[in-house]
Amino acid sequence: MQSLRPAYNFTAVENQENTFSFRTELGVTYTVVFVPTPYLLGDDSVFAPHSFELVVRVSENPTQKRPSFDPKTAWTVAAIFEDFY
């Protein structure tokens, strides 16, 4: 089933585990990383392997300005989150 939410296409970054990337219409590239954080709940917790910190960062910005609000960015991060889990 295809989502009706407007989102950018994203890809998994080769040779970088738990890392995704997408480019906006303005050419701004975002990298989304799920950083393992098993220590948050204790390494022996059954949930430890499923605990991650979500990092969203601008990896390329040809405008050299702070990226403006783009609703597709939020939907894309949500789609990446859904794909990851």
C-alpha cells in the first residue's frame, strides 16, 4: 500500500549501517542515522537491541542558509522511521 503523504525518495547509505539519505527540491541533503543506544535501558534489557537515538542532520546545503520549512522533510523522516522499524 502506497502512502498518500508527500515525501522525498530516500536511500540507505552504502557501508554505513542504520543510515539513510535524501535530497530536497532545493538541493539540501539530509542524513538520518539510527545510533544504537543499548545502555539507555541497560545492556541486559530485552529492549536494548531495539534502542536507538535518531539523528537528522544536514549533510549538504548548496544555499549556505538555514533550510526553510519543508513539510516533505518531516514526512520523509517519518517514512524512514517506518522503514527502519
